Amino acid sequence: MSPDSIIVRSVTKRYGSNDHAVVALDRVDLSIPSGTVFGLLGPNGAGKTTLIKVLTGISDITSGDAEVAGFDVRRQSLQVRARIGWVAAEVILDDDFTAWENLWLQAKLQDLADWKGRAEQLLTYFSLADRKDDKVSHYSTGMRKKLEIALALLHQPSVIFMDEPTIGLDVATRRMLWDIVTGVHKEFGVTVLLTTHYIEEADALCDRIAIIDHGKIIATGTPSELKARVRADIVRLETGEELRAEQLAAIPGVQEARAQGVEWIVRVGSANDFLPRLFATIRTDQVRRISVDKPSLETVFLDLTGHGIGGDEPMRDIRRFYMQMRRARS
């Protein structure tokens, strides 16, 4: 059996006719080792959910092929579905049923004969055993997420797909779910494919990460390997006066300067050295927005794509910013 739980070979997915087709996945190649938490990191619309849909057989592959749990997604879709679980971004439970009744319904849908012992084990593991006879409508968001993961684990899958599982959750519930993902992976020995657009989530949870943008995989590796690709600080700058690339490139320490809409993305050896030189070059009262990104998955994404993963962000560390301005004026 392959050491990889998921193998994707040049998978393309198009929507629409040939003349007006939208390419959601563009020749994607992936190998996801068994027993790992693998992150698919990218902004909304990058193709993350589309990839899960084709791997689970919900959507057809336009070209290429893929295997999940050792079975061909196209030709052996029933075998694939019998070996996978799916946790969607939205909690999908029957609120009028109790936790036990939701598990019973899941067992019926999957034609599981001997499921009650497994259900009891999962309820105990997720600390829901004392609430199993309560209607789900009375559960907190965290409890509902726990129950949904229990449903996904009921038939003992070897692979679980988690599609943006923490989107819309408060910080405390999100952190709780991080612990659950890590615990489930270790306790039940499943391979987890996690999609997310949260940088810190991918960094905290994933053994390996693939960065996806506009349907293409643009980098893969461990979080440490990906961060090691960027040996520089990234400065994002917006000013009231017009700047030229040559003007920024002439500042000592600048490795690259490129325009991104109204913003300049400047790659520098050291932001601490660059900022005083910048403020000596341009009028500080013309600075509308500035931020500094130290080497991180965010800077990797920014360096590879030229744009951030989560849209514009407010100025960070404003005290440091004004300290740098004072240094420039002194």
C-alpha cells in the first residue's frame, strides 16, 4: 500500500463551456503522507473547497487523476467514500435530534451495524457523554463542532477532510478546535487534510502545507521549510505622493520593490535598517499606511503571489512605527 493517503496527479477542474470556462484547479499535484495533518492554505476562492469536492467524488475531475486511501477517485468512488470523513465549514447537524440520535442517523446513512460501542467511545472522548440525550439545539458552538467530528469518525475512516473548520468561530472556540484536531490525529491515527486561510492555524497544526492561489499549487513543505524560503522582511507601504520603483530600489538594503494596486511591496534585508532610510527619502507626513512582516507563512505567501492572504490589514505595531519616524528625523 502507498505510504501516501492522498495522491493528486495533474488534476484540473473547469466549470462552464470551453469558451467561457472557469479554471478552479489548474494541474494540481499533491502527495499527502499517511498519518499526517496536511494543510491547504490559500485565500477564499483559491480552489481549496473545489479540491476537496473532487477528492470526495462530489465533483467530477475534468482531467488528471487522484487516489484517496489507495482507491481511484473516479473509478472507485464508493470505496473512497467508505474510508473518508468530512467536516464542513458549516456545522451540519439535526438540531431537533439529540447527540445520540444524530449518531444513530449517521450510522443508518452509512449502513453501520455495530456502531454503538464506537459512538459511546467518541462521546466520552469529546466529553459529551453526559449530554448525549440533550437536543443539539441546546449545545454550544464548541460542543456542536465536537459532535460533528464524532460523526465524521463514527465509521472509522482513514482520512478526514476538514474544510475551513474554524471559520466564523471566536478565538477561544477556535483554539479548542485546534486541540481537538491535534488530539484526533494522534488518538485515531487518521490523515487530516485541513483547508484554511488562517496563517496561524496552518502554522500551528500542520506537518506539511501546500500554498494554493488561483487554483495552482505554488509551494509545498513543512512550515519551517516554507518560512526558510524568505530570508528578508517585507514592508508594505502606501503613500500620498507618487513613488517610482527606481526611487525605492535606490535605498540601501532593498532587494525588490513592486507595486500592488495602491500599495508598494518592498523586500528588504532588515526593516529596522530600511525604515530610517525610507523616511529620509520621502516625507513622513505622506505615509498613509505601513506595515512590516517578518519571515512567516504570511510573508511566504506575499513573496510568492504578490498579495496577502486575508486582504488589507491595519498598521501593525504603531509604537515601533513612530519610533522609526523619530529616528529618521533625528
